[in-house]
Amino acid sequence: MKFTFQWLKDYVDFHFTPQELAERLTMLGLEIEGTKTVQYDIDGLRVGKLVEQQSVHTYLVDLGSDVLSVFYPQNGLPLDQKVAIGTSEKWLHKIPEKVRQQGGVEGFIPSAVELGLAETASPVLLDQEAILGTQLNDYFPETDVVFEVDLTPNRPDCLGIIGIAREISTITGNPIRLPQVRLTEAKELTADFIQVKIENPKGCPRYSARIIKGVQIKPSPCWLQNRLSLSGIRPINNVVDVTNYVMLEFGHPLHAFDFDLLAQGKIVVRCSKAGEHFVTLDGKSYSLNNEIVLICDGEQPVALAGIMGGMNTEVRDETSNVLLECAYFDPTSIRKSRRFLGIDTESSMRFERGVDPNATLTVINRAAELIQKTAGGEILQGVVDSYPQKYFPITIELRPTYVSKLLGKSIPAREISTILSRLGMEVQDNKQALRVTVPTFRPDLTREVDLIEEIARVHGYNNFVEKETSVISLHFPLNKKDKFVSTVREIMVGQGFKEILTNSMISSNDEWLSVNPDDKSLIRLKNPLSEDMAILRPSLLPGVLRVAQRNLFRQISDFRLFEIGITFEHLPDQPERGKEILRLAGLLTGLAQKYHWLHKGRPVDFYDAKGTVAFLLHQLNFSDVRFEPFQNWFIQEPGATVLLTNLPIGVIGKLRKNLQEKYDVNQDIFIFELNLDVIFENLLEERVYRPIPKFPVVRRDLALVVDESLPGERLVSVIKKWGGTYLREVEIFDIYWGKQIQANKKSIAVSLQFQSEKHTLTEQEINEIMQTILLKLKEELNAELR
């Protein structure tokens, strides 16, 4: 965005030099990338009016006090036009020698490019308000400074010079001078000549249109060309230049159509059709998709909304009737369309950052006023304004105490209110907080912290004193969930496991999914970066198995891995939504005990995995933990489901053979996965203190013959159920099949420990308990004492 020093002064008074202005704007967050000083060779030039053409290159010019014959090297100047006239020797020397020798020529009409005022070879065209005979430097400064500002994407309000002026007004306290629009309208109504229909209100929430009849297309006045040229925009003609000028003024793009070229007097805003073609103003043809917002007449597209107009309705030298468009287009839609088409324009840059949807009437009226001033014509009465999706200012609660807390400096509420008011916001004091109404030209302000940022930058970052010391609290409240996860991590590492981290997205071709029957529970990304990251992982095990595969392929065969992470699945009652579950997954493979000259090696088995889980839950202070036989599509025998009392919290077991083959692994792998969310919810926050017993433990062993299919866990649970209050521990220490045991039976040896906290247990007390246990084992499990 470019603007000039003198132009800015039209909207706000300030005392800064150009260098000071650049520094102040940069401190406000509007970084000035560079400045350029321009000088105009206008000394001694006066205002004159062409009253008569004497020959091809000579004209009679009225200077107010006298009439001179002047020379103009080009052809075709309109009479009654006010231009700059040079009468000094410097300019007379530009008249051809032959013409000077003939005599009678006393002045010269220089071009704007000779004076440095514009990039056109036409003369310095002046408004009719210019006073004859006055010096040209009454209308143009002899020097000016061009500023180029680099704006962040969240400041679309400063893509117009009025936004820059508002920033200066905020720090100086001087009021901003907005253009005072005064229209002279005809009796004819705009609504009688044009209809606006918005078929895509999401892409175009508002569309405003005005008609100016009887305009005369010609070069713009020099002041207008000058400001456009210095801002980096090429002057074209008076109507198009006005739309660009108002865009630079308000930051809100407009477009002008040749009204006579619009079919059926209609404007229709719709989505493009896939394969549809459109030719833009620069003569390039584009093939469209079905997501681009188009401005159409009654028959065909006439503009790419918010990006560029079409060649079929451009304003030409022959144009006499103009339709002005000022609209609000959805930023996301413009951004997508611009990227698809590969077109970057001043218009698209502003629309995709967000213009003010409630400024269309002000902007279109300003443009109509300037077109009438520079091109003549009649402005038809009224604006056709279609606004199906209205935008309203939002209100934010702002706490002055929080402002001071966040910024580390006390800023009075009165100063806060003044800053926000100068930025164009309405502020109401409601005792504990300020109610701040944010105007729609600031779409970047949506939260309390956004307002605090505004206060900080206007107050001045340089006014915040750097502290040499800070008071830092050494006590931080612990997040219980984080502490729990850290404890789980420490327990797993203490058991010899190595922690891994894997991607939360897995491939749609992952081996795990190839045998997963529950395909409906998977959450698939609508727009994945690649097929390798197309699905949110339903389990941690696919990632853990992938790491195990990578290690086994590299001849690392003995290891234990674990991962703590989030998994994703659909909600049963709301399939369109998903939920996150914190899980722990583990994997064991290879040797549990390596070969040594003192002992043989032993491979990892189910009981190593079960022992890992049992130890973890024991360390987390769970006592009623049970393991019940379990198999599913990824776990084969031996396998178990893990329960806290009767609540399932996970599974454990041996990886199925078909999955091993999918991962190209030829050694046994044991896995487990636990739901840490459920474990955390049932975690006992306090441990109960139990004093060291004063009385001895009594141990009894039982060898019981039971059915071969009976799980040991079932036997232990019956003993615990009938063991009474003195039973402290039950542990299976041997299982035997052999000749001394009948077929389909097995012997389970169990160790029982009894203890009282009040007295030494007698033999009689123990015998009574043991008889009860044996009786119930017989009744419930048909267990016999061996």
C-alpha cells in the first residue's frame, strides 16, 4: 500500500516530518518499508483556460488578467479546459524555433510528465474550480514524499488512506476529516433501470449499485492522475480512475460497467459453473470451476467478483452511461478464487482480507460524486442495495484490571476509553468492565485480548519500561491429569520400556486397517495432505507395531515399547462427531531373559505383558484388578481383558498370526492397550495409611484339582470372596498337569496369607476359615483338595 505525505494531510492535521511520520506509523504496527521524495518542476506556472484554437498547435488562453497565445506540441485539446501555462523563458525555449520567429506566441503548455506530476503526455488538466491566473503551486506542492507501508493481513482497514489517517488521529488527538459527500441527483430512479438478484448470499452478502447517465470519458484531472501514479496505479480514464481513487481512499474496491452493454438491465450474482469460460479486462481467458462468484447480467458473466471485470462491459471512450458496483464479498471465497485463477489484483487483496460490509453506500456515493465532478453526467436517484445477510458490530467486555495485568503496566480506564474511541469504537463504562462496540471495518477485533493489543500499540510499546527484576512464583498448581500421565510414564520406564511418539494420522492402506472389521468407526479426513495421513488413528497399536517392524527389520529383536497418546473414534449416538481418548499402548517381543552362562534364555510371554499391566495398576493404588480370557480380531490366545472391579479398561494378549504376517514379522509379539481416561476417572486421590502390623502373618498352602478349562483368576476370586476379613493375599504359585492328575483336570497350588491387626490368629480361627473356603470351592467350582 502506497500513499503520499500531502494526500494524508487532507484527512488529518499533524506536525510530524516525513521521517517522524514513518517512525510513528511503524511503532503503531504499520511498518514503513521505504519512502521516496518526489519534486515537481512547477515554479512559475499559472492557471489558464483554453478559449480558442488558433491553429493545430496554438491556442488563445485566458489567464484572468490577460489573454495569451500559447503553443501545445500535441493535438486535440478541448476548449474551456483549464490547464497549466508556462510563460517564463525556460518554457518559451521549448517552442519550436520556426514558431517563435513568426512571433505572437507568448506561452507554452507543458505535459504532466514534464512536470513530474503524472506519467501521461497530456497537459496538466485542472478542475473548473481552479482560479485563472493563480500559481500552479497553489494546487500542487513543489515536493511530496511517497510512503510504502507493509501491512499485516489482519489490518484491512489500513488498505485505504482514511485508515492511515485514523491511526494518526488516534495518537495526535486531532479529528479525522472524512469526505463530505454532496450529491445532485436526477429525478429518474436507479431502481427503474437496474435489478439486482443475489443467488449466492454466502459468497456475496451485499451488493449496491448506482447509475450515472451522460458521462464524458476523457483523461482525469492532473491531481487525480498524480495521486494514482504515486500510489502505483496507472491512470486510464476519469471514470475508472475515480473507482481506483476511492478504493485507495476508503480501502473498499469498486467497479464501473458500461451500463448500455449490460443485457436486460439485470445484475445477477451467482456461482460459476465448472468449465465455464470468462475473458477479463486484460484480454486473458480463464476456465472456471464451480466455486467462483460471478457478476452476471441477464445473459452472461460480466465480472469475476472481487477480482477483475470483464472485457465485454468495460468502460470505453464511447461509454456514456455507467453502472457503479460497490459490494461485500466473502473473504474466503475471494481467496480461493484468486488462488485457483492465479490472479492478484488490488481489489482481490482487499476483499480477501475483509472490507467493511456496512460502508458500501458511503463508498458508492463518494465515487458517484467524483465521477460527476470529473466526467459530468446525471446521478440517478437512489441506490439499489441488496443486503440479504446483514453484519452487525460486535460488543466485547473489556476489564481494565485485566488490561493492566496482561500488559504489566497500569493504564487508567479513561486513557483506555480515549484510545478505543479514537479508533472508531463506542465505549460504555459498566463499573467493573467496559462494553466496547467494535465497528465492522475492524474484522480483526473479536476478543478481549485483541482490544488490549490495540491499547498497547497506541499507548506506545516504547512507553513500557523494561524491568530488571521480576517476581516469579516458585509454586505452580499441578494439573492432576498431567501429573497422572507423568506417573504412568515413570512406571513404564521403570519396567524397562522405551517411550515412542508416532503420528496421530495413519495411512488408509495401513496393515492394521486391512484386517479391521469395524470400518465405520474410523474418522477419515476430508482433505488429507496425503494418503499416508488420511485417517485419525483409532488405536495407538498401528504406530507401535510400525516402530516394532522398523526395529526388527534392522536386526533389533529384543525390546519393550510404550506410547501415551490420543486416539479418535466416532460418538455412537452422533456419528457426525468424534471423540478423543487418552490411551497407553505397550509392546513386548524377543527375550525376557537373555542367554547367560548361568542360565538359559527365556522368550517374552503373555505373563510378562500381564505382569507389566498388573504392576502399573498396583502402583496406581488399584487393588481390585481382574484379568478375564479374551480374544478378538487382533488378539489371539492367550489374551485377556483388563477390568477394574467390573469396568473394562483395556486388553492384553498375543498379536494374531495374520497381523504378524501383514507386518512381515516372524517372532511373537505381545501387546496391551489401556484407556487412561477411565483409569484416571477411577483413580483414588488419597492413599489410606495402614500401620505396620504388630502381629504375625499365618501362611497356608492349598493344592486344588479343578477342571482344566477353569481360569486361575476364577479360583482366586472365590477364595477372596469367602476368605473373610483376615485374608490379606492370595497367590497362585504352581500349576501341574501330569500322570497323578486325571484327564481334563489340572492342579493349582495357591498360597494364602492371613493376618489380624488386633491379635495373633489361633489355629482354630484359621482352620474354620479354611474349611469355609474349601466348602465354597467345592460348591462353586467343583474343586477337590489334592
